Amino acid sequence: MGSIYVDSPMTEEQRRHKLYGGDLFSYSSGQGSAALCALARQLSEEAFAPHDPPTAQDHMPAEEYAGILADLKPRFIHHPDAKKFIGALLAEVGCDVEKTYFDVPRLRTMAHSEYMKAGLALQFHPHRDTWFSAPYAQLNWWLPVYEVEPENSMAFHFNYFDNPIKNSSSGYDYDEWNRTGRQQAAQQITKDTRKQPEAEEELELEPDVRVVTPVGGILIFSAAQLHSTVPNTTDRTRFSIDFRTVNVDDLVSGNAAANIDSGCTGTTLGDFLRASDLEPLPEELIDRYKVPRAPTPALR
Ligand SMILES: [Fe+2]
């Protein structure tokens, strides 16, 4: 089983190693994460006015709600301040901003009850991001924008960190998805017909682990960690921010979580920007990650 480190004084290098081995890390809100969440709240409140974002879904049909999200989410993703705040957040928790690259932050929503379960509010089945062409050195960062509870958060399935799952990732290529999948998301409100990597066997999802932090609290986990969105049985929509990071030294050395079951092709590395100056990764390094990665043994 993995451990959850809270406000750990560990060095960033040690932390990456622990994350690649299946542990989770959580940090209290700092100035960077508080500013990032405040930006997300401000944009959400403007978009849903006069309604409070966590309960706005109770006041409009799903189609109208989807239309607001289709405008709100890209506004957050491309807001110049969001990138600035992520750089500050990363520096505050010990990352070297010259060696750490991040992709743009996403604002995600999970409506409560049966309101909308596809397209932009897609309810993710249990998955590893590494089934979706993420590099094995990728770390995922997750922050709640409004208060969360176990019943509208995210679940980790630690049992599977070391255990392969039969899955359909070998049919997935990130470049192909980029060409066709994304444009279709905005048109799909209640039914999702896009092909996504998923488990092809019955999974034992309980017991699971849910980490509940205050607003602006930070959760970090490996892209190889099996995780899922909890069906939201509260009466409030979940709003969260997530983004991913890679450390360039680890990409070069191959220091990363193990590949125990993924067969996808392509790489998401072209989306990452250096925290210090928003430069992309070197092209030749990205190319090295376009081929499927050979299976490697688990770290622990
Ligand atoms: Fe994920």
C-alpha cells in the first residue's frame, strides 16, 4: 500500500522518487495555489452570475450549463495569470523552475446527481493517465476550487499501482485524439461516443482512498496511479483544477514510474512548458517518447 505525506519537508528529488513508487503528497495552500484557486473562482462566478457556481446547475437546463462551461474552461486554461501562479506554486513546494515543465491547467467540474455525464463534464472511469500517452515521469497536481467532501472528490485505487490491468490503451494515440477528439467534446452533453482507453476486466475498486484538502490545498500523484472520479452524491458541483508536471532530468535519465500495462502510442510531452520562461521541451527529447515504452518492473 502507498503512503500519503502531508506537508513533507522531503527534498523535491526524494519526493519524485516516492511518487514514482506510488505514494501521494499533499501540501497546505500557499500563495501560488491560493491565487490559482481565486482566479478559477472569479472566472466561474462571473460566468455563472447571479448563481453560485457549486449550485448553478440547479437553476438551468444542462444544455445551457454546457454552453457556459464551453466558454469558461478555455478562458481559465489560457489565462496568462494561471501560468504565472503555477510557476509560483511549484517554486513554493520546492520544484526547480528551470527543470520543471507543466502543461496548461484545466478547470474541471463534476455535476452532482444525473445532470450531465459526458463531454466537457466527462465522468472518468478508473484509469491511469499513462493509458492516455502521458510519460511515466509525469506527476499530476490536483486542487479543489470550492470545498470538497469524500462524496464529490477523487478516489485512488492503490491495489493496482503494482498490478497490471487488462486495458484498451493500445488503441490510443495522443496525436490522433488531438486531431479529432477534442473538437467533438463541446457537442456531446449527455452521451459520449468517443473511444477512450479503459479497463477491460472487472476491477476491485474498494477499498479506495480519498484525500480531502481545504480549498487551495495541493495533491500530487503519479500519472501511473489508478484513479477515478467519485459519483457526486452531494448537492454541490465539484470544481477542481489539475495540471501535470515533468522534470527534464528524469525524462533524460528515464527515472519514472514503471510501465506495467500501457500500450498507447504518441506522447503528451509537446504540451509542456518550462516553469521559468514557458519554453517547450527540446524536440529531440519529445521524439524519444513517441514510441511505446517497454514494460519495466515496479519500483517497489
Ligand atoms: Fe486522470
